Amino acid sequence: MSVLVTGATGYIGRALTERLHRDGESTVLVSRRGAIPGRGKPSHAVDLAIGTVSDELLRGVETVYHLAGIAHRRAAEGQHAAVNCRATLALAEAAERAGVQTFVFLSSVKAMGAAATAMPRRESEVAPPADAYGRSKWEAECALRERYAGSAMSVIILRPALVYGPRPKANLKWLLRAARFQLPAPPAGGARSMVGLDDLVELLLLLPRCGLSGVSTFNVTDGHAYSARESFLLLRAALGKEGAGRTGPAWLWRLLAALLDFLQRQPQGSSYDRLFAAERYDNHAVLEATGWRPRQTLATVAPMMVAAEEQPL
């Protein structure tokens, strides 16, 4: 029996496939262009916007990790719907047909919509997602829950918070650069849940052995909440810079965030909201259902993030 991974060349996919290979697992890797994830074997090229994984690739597969998706904020709503929702359902149908035992769908906390309070949110505390990415993930989740509640194939929906690890994405990448160039620290305010990349991979590997049935939905975090200021100071310390340095006024960080919005061609205010909003999620359901225990924190991983940035790709 083998494991199939879509999105094998992505940030999480690379880490998962490297671990699977290290553990000697038989893998079928899928990516949009058929690239080689890290030092692994070549992946099969499948553009999920226009096609799906063939029955032949699913033959003998026991577990599917569906990590592929589109998260670009500039992508059209139709692209999000095609890749994040319709392709997910098509793959799940093919997987069930092939006798796959466990289907893991990597959704996102963005499927839960905007928070009404600053308190950690449980899986059921959702609001209508405001953007195309969140809507497409939420619609895929709803369809999976409706279709596979009584299926012999276990379907597990994971909603990871922001993932930290070497060569981070999104806000952490920019905070690391800001700390490296000794910009003033962000002001206090906001807090968001996150999860370590290695911990997320450990959970993915654990899920097929948990005996879960029907459809399960889990938030995934390390159990902590980090403000932009705390994240910045942890990264600054990992860079070997002494003390907390200066604190920048809110207007300066609004200006920096607006510049980032302009460079990334996204709506004004997006970066500032992501840096200083309260986005906290409760992880007790996944802890109780699986026995998984996160070991990483941003403080323990920050030195690895700094070291990785200093190494050539």
C-alpha cells in the first residue's frame, strides 16, 4: 500500500514528502508541473484546475493527503472554486472509488470567516468567509461533510493556523526581514494562533493510525497566540540582536503595511489587519481525538528560520 500526496512541491508538501521518504513509505507524488520536491522522486504533473488524479495513480493507495490548493489573493474567484473546491470533491470521489482508507483535506482557518471576539474559536464557531479563498475552502468542507458522513473512507479536514518553519511565508517572512534590517518593533496589539511545520507533518502522519471514522474537522495550532510584536522580538533575538530595540508607532507600521499591500497588489489594509488582528483558534478537539501534542513554539523554531534564510536555496 502507498500514500498519495497532492501539492507535493508546496511548503507543507515538501516537508511531508521528505519525511515519508525518510520513513521508507511508498509514495505517489502529484504537483501542477511535475517538479521534484526537494531530493525526492519526480512528481506526476496534474493541473487540478482542468484535470484530476487518474484512477491509475490511486491504485493501491491507502492514504491521500490533499494539500494542493490556490491561495493567491489576486486569483479570480472561479480559480479558487475550481481548485480548492471542485477539484477536492473530484479527488475524494476518485479516492473512495479506489478503496482509499483515509482522505486528508488541508483546509484553512480562513474557512471559518472573521472572528467575532478575541477568544479562541472552536471548530463550530464559524462565520461566512469574506474572501474567495475562504469561501472555496468552506464550500469544500461542507460538501465533504455531507457526502462522506457515512462512507467507509475516513475523511479528515484540517484547518491549520499560520505555519511557521524554515523559509516562512506571509507575514512571518516580512517580520523576519524587518527584524534583520533593524526596523522599530511593532506596537502591542493583536494575537494569532500558529503551528510549527514539523508538528503539522507529525499530525499528518499520525492521522491514518487514529481510527477515525466518518468526517472529522480539526483546528490545528500549537496552543499559543503570538502578537506581531512578540513574533518580531523572537525573530530579533534569533538574529542575535540584543534587547528589544525601539518600538515603532502604529502610523509607521500602517505605512509599512500599506507599502506591502501596494507591492503585492492586494487591498489596502490587508497586511495591517493580518499583523494586528486577533485570530485565535482552539485546538482541544484534535488533541483529544488523536493524542497529538505539538512540541514546537515560535521561540524554538525562530533560530532555524534565521539559519535557513542565510542558506542558499
